[in-house]
Amino acid sequence: MLNGKEVSLPEMLECRERRAYKQREYIQQYKCPVISFCMNIPGPVKTTPEIRLAFHDGKMQMINALAEAGYSILDSDEIHAVTGDEMIICVDCPKAAYLKDITSKIEETHPLGRLFDMDVIDIDGNKLSRSFFRKCLLCGRQAQECAASRRHSVEEMQEVISQMLSDFMR
């Protein structure tokens, strides 16, 4: 079970609006794609000290991968709030698809990558889709299918996430 301050639906909606506004602002200002990174945590508790450490590790993986690929970060905004940890970065990159390849690789190979939500938005404001479906943490089916049908309880999901975080921190 994740222990922390619970978030209300209005707080989450406001957070999403703020994130979308910042994404549009960066795209308009720099005419470059944007990466929006936050944690994929079901339920009303969106951050804990352990989740924040996982976020930091994912952020550093992303920053290092961008540097290795030769892409510069033009601007960034990092927020740590009750609604969750997030980072929005504008990247000097000729094609958003290159960024999607980088973020998808991190999501697939990092021990906590399944908890990472690294969205790439192109200069037209379109979110790029991954070329594969993510698997459910509990049963291995398509995650979107399980989420839509509410196949698993929030408590079950949080238990698995807590164990993942605990294993990673060791």
C-alpha cells in the first residue's frame, strides 16, 4: 500500500491542464518537440519518497540518453507536488520519433520503466504513440484493457508497485 497524501480529482484535472499548457508553450516558443515525464501510479496517492527517488532515477536516465544521442535540452520545468512528480523538457531534435525511440527504450529496459510515463509531443502538438502495447503489471495482458475494465483493484496495483519500489531501493 502506498502511504501519502491523497489527491482529489479536481487537483488532477488542474495538474493535467497546467502540463498541457506548458507543453504548448514550449512548442510555440522553441518549435521543437517536448517530452513530458511523470510516474504512472494508480490510485489517489501519486507520490511518496520512494516514488520520488524512482522518478529521479528515470529523469537521469532520460537526460543521459538525450546527451548520448547528442540532443540538447532547450528548456525544462520540474514539479514535485501532491499530484505527482513531473518534468517537461523541450529538446532540440529534428524528429520527435527519435525522442520516442529513446523514451520507449527507457520504459522497456529500466527496472521501474513500467512506472514511467514518458510522452513525446511533436511540434504539431500530437502525442506520439508507442509501437507496442504495455503489459499489465499483474497479469501480463494489455495494460489499457485491464485499466478500462478495472480488472484489478487499486490496492492490488499499489501492492505490486510498492514491491517494485522496495526491490529497486535495495
